[in-house]
Amino acid sequence: MTSLQALLLGIIQGITEFLPVSSSTHLALAKRLMGIEGSESLLYFDLVCHLGTLLALLFVLWKDALRALSQVRSIALFALALLPLIPAYFLLKPLRVYLASDAGLFLICTSLLLFIASSKHISAKELPAKPKWRDVLCIGIAQSMALLPGMSRSGTTIAAARILGWEWTQAARFSFLLAIPTILGGAAIETLRSGSFSGNLPLGLCAIGFVSSFAIGLGSLRLLLWILEKGSLRPFAWYCLIAGLFAMILLK
């Protein structure tokens, strides 16, 4: 991998991590187009880029994170939402490798969820005063489905919350706060599983990926929050549909 390729992959990660378009699928497509062969070192690079976008997330939503940590009920709600990930990680792990070439199909599934969420009209009277335990568990189950290649984590969780009657920005903020322990947990598991963190990848390339994903992730997150204040995710639904068809051809 060259420095330019590391920069481009970091930028792609920063753009797609928060937008409901599946960052993992876009990274896979980018690597295929760049002719980058899969290796253990690339898994570490992807992990570093995820940590870059995690830092961007903390930078933007640190007040929300502190507020959530200061309330026992909020901590319990996030713990409940994370619960389905534990069995799903082990049950779906074999499928992640087997279905890697079918990421385009699951990206189309993400687009269908976004279409459904965007078509749902919710009046102010229907908005829940506080998140319900049942809703949070359903959002957690939706997040676990994002372990499948092509299923966008932000797309499935935001769409699930919206279908359950949540307001767009409320759904997005819960989804992004839920991403913090999810990314941290995933990074810890992958690091412990491999027994190393850096692999054989030069630290300079890791630094390029980390900084670029962080910087672009800041703008991507703020852009999505602004879009959700103005409207719905229907444009992203169309994008996922087109990108999914493209991925079905290229990743086969």
C-alpha cells in the first residue's frame, strides 16, 4: 500500500463511516479498484481508520456522551442495546467470510430499510418522551445485523429507530453514541484475537489513515446531522441501491 492509497482509504472511511452507506463495503470496493490484495495488515489499517472516525465522533458528541454516562437509565439503555451483539458476533462470524462477495445484496437491503424509514410520517404527538426499553432492544438487534457485509450500522440503527417512531436527529444521536462502545469493543476483540495491533504495516501509513479518517469524519458526521435536521435519508436509499448493484458486479 502506498501513502496515496492510505490517504484515499482514510478519506473513504471518514466519508462513509457515519453516512448510512456501509463503510466496509466502500473500503472493499476501493481496495478492489486500487488492486490492493487482502492481508492481515489491511485489517489493522481498517481498524486504525475506524479509531480515527471514533475520535471524530467523540469530538462532536462529547457532551452527549458525558450526559449519557451521568444517568443510570441511559447507561442501562445502551447496555441493553449492546446485548444482542454478543451472540451475534459469534453466530454471524462464519457468515461474514462466506457472504463477503454478497455485500452488494445486503447494501440493497440497507437501501430498502432507508426507503421504509423515509416513507414513515410521524406527528409530534407520536414522538416518545423517553426511549422505550423495547425500542432500544430492537435497535440493538438491528445493529447486530450490520455485522453482515454490506449492512450499514448507522443505516440499520437509524432506520430501525425511525420505524419505531423516533425523530430523525434523536435516532441519529442514539445510533452514534451506541457506536462508541461498539467500535471500542470491536477494536479490543480483534486486537486480543490476533495478539498484536500494528501487524507488518508501517506506522506512517497507519498515521495517514488515522488522521485523514478523523478529519473527514468530522465533516461527514456534521453533514449527516444537518441533513437529518432538514429532511430524510431517501437520497442515501437511492445511493445504496445503485452502489449495491455496482458491488454485486465488482465483488463477485
